[in-house]
Amino acid sequence: MTTIIDGNAVAEEIRDGLADAIDALDEAGVKPGLATVLMSDDPASETYVSMKQRDCEEVGIEAFDYELDPETPADELYSLVDDLNDDDEVHGILVQMPVPDHVDDRTVLRRIDPAKDVDGFHPENVGRLVAGDARFKPCTPHGVQKLLAAADVETEGADVVVVGRSDIVGKPMANLLIQKAEGGNATVTVCHSRTDDLAAKTREADIVVAAAGVPELVTGDMLSEGVVVIDVGVNRVDADNEKGYELVGDVEFDSAKEKASAITPVPGGVGPMTRAMLLWNTVKAAAEAEGVDVDLP
Ligand code: NAD
């Protein structure tokens, strides 16, 4: 029997736990605040930002919504970030990526106050994560860690293959899994587009985390019996339906399920966790900025 790991259910538990922390902040007169900055008219980015704002409102986080025309000069975005850094009601700042080409995304990420960097992409926060002293864990890999824990998957001593080496998923995922800490202590192999024989690597794995952005890259014949499969991928592929597309993961679900002891679906696996962990980081940022002790789920 294969366990289908229910990301919606685990995310709900996290949100319930956060509600208690938000109550504790409320008693101390603090309302956590997240500023989202959207500088794009890409429909997917617009949807992500509006979902993040709705999530905030549902749990009692104040959402401050900033939208800049994609033609806006880069300096205006940088000075908006400066203003948000100085705004005491804003505990977390999220600039939705990608930003237009005339904006240097690295400058944006470096401009955000590391104490408000709830995405965890500022070099100071990346460094702290690598050094085993994370302030904010990036939301997607943190969500994967929580999912594995909720599904009672032991990472200690496990051979994990992470497929993908991006700064937002693959690299931080690998870094979290090798930490000498709960949810870590794994032996990690990071595969990427130049990996010679991906299947040979994934077949050796106890846990595969697929984050390549390639529809159904990982198939059942690339997996060993009893493997745990976490599918981070969200890919739009053409489909004969009203929308004209459907979402598929980086794993071919049906064939992988035949081999796996546990697997996440797409949608309903990692996606809801990413959203929940953004709220988690925002509550943490608010508690630390205001000096309030809270228990985080
Ligand atoms: P990215 O394009 O930045 O990185 C993809 C990585 O995969 C690269 O490091 C590349 O080397 C590797 N790769 C590409 N083709 C490969 C191949 N054939 N074999 C092995 N490795 C290969 O993408 P990303 O931002 O890391 O996102 C990865 C996927 O995860 C995308 O589908 C994205 O939509 C999805 N995603 C989902 C969530 C979520 O919350 N569910 C969050 C972030 C990203």
C-alpha cells in the first residue's frame, strides 16, 4: 500500500498551530504583517501573490499589497523595499520573482532587510542556513521537511537524491537535509541538468525530491521499491480541457506510485506546504522583531 502524502492536511495542521502563535502575538499587541510586491503582469505571478494575501488574511496576518507597473524604473522598486524595511508594521517582505529584465533581482534580494526576508533568499540567510543556524528556511524545502516529518519518514541515515540545484529549491533542500539536526542527517546527492545518468542515481535513493521543472521526468523504472517520492514540480502542460492546460509534477505519478511506499501528489502535495511555510516565516519574523516568545508548529 502506497501512502499518498496529503499536503493540504499537513498545511492545515501548520496553519492551526500558527493560529495559536498569532493569538499569543495578539495578546502582546502585535499583528504580524507581510508586504507583497508584484512587478509583473504574468498571470501565474498574479495568482501566487493573491493566494499569499488570502492565506495571510485567513490566519490573521496583515497583508500589505504593492503592485508596480512592469515598466517602473528599477530604482523605484529598490526605494519601495527601503521603505518597507523601515516600516514597523511590516515584518516580512516578499518580492514576487521573476522581476522584469531591467531590474537586477540580486540587488532586490540583497536590499531586503535580512530580518524581514521571509523567503530566505538574502545571502546572509543563505549563509546562516548553510552554517546550521537558519533564521528563515526557504518555504518550499522547509515545507518538504515538514511533510517528511508528518509522514514519519526518517531522514537520518537515508540516501536522498535531490533532482535540481536551484537557489530556491534544490540547493536549500540539500543543505537542510545534510544538517546535523532533526529532519537532516541524510546522505544527499544533488542531480541537475548535467548529471550523467540520473536514473542510476535515483535508483539508489531511499527518498527522491524532484525539483527540475520537467514534466514527469522521474518515472517508476527510475525508482527502487519502497522509495519515498516528493514531487516539487508544478508544470503546465497542454490539455484538452476548458483551461487548455493541466498541472503535472516532475514525477510520473502512476508509475512512481507502483514503486513508492509514500508519494506526494500534484497538486495537493508540496504546493500547500510552501504557502503555509511563508506564513510560518512571517509569524517567526514578527515574534523576533517584537521580542515575543511563541511556539511555532
Ligand atoms: P529551476 O528551473 O530554477 O531549476 C531547475 C533545476 O532542475 C536546475 O537546477 C536544473 O539543473 C535541473 N534540471 C533541469 N532539467 C533536468 C534534468 N533533465 N535532469 C536533472 N535535472 C534537471 O526551477 P525551480 O525554481 O527549482 O523549480 C523546479 C520545479 O518546482 C518547477 O516545476 C517549479 O514550478 C516547481 N516549484 C514548485 C513549488 C511549490 O511550491 N510546489 C515551489 C517552487 C518551485
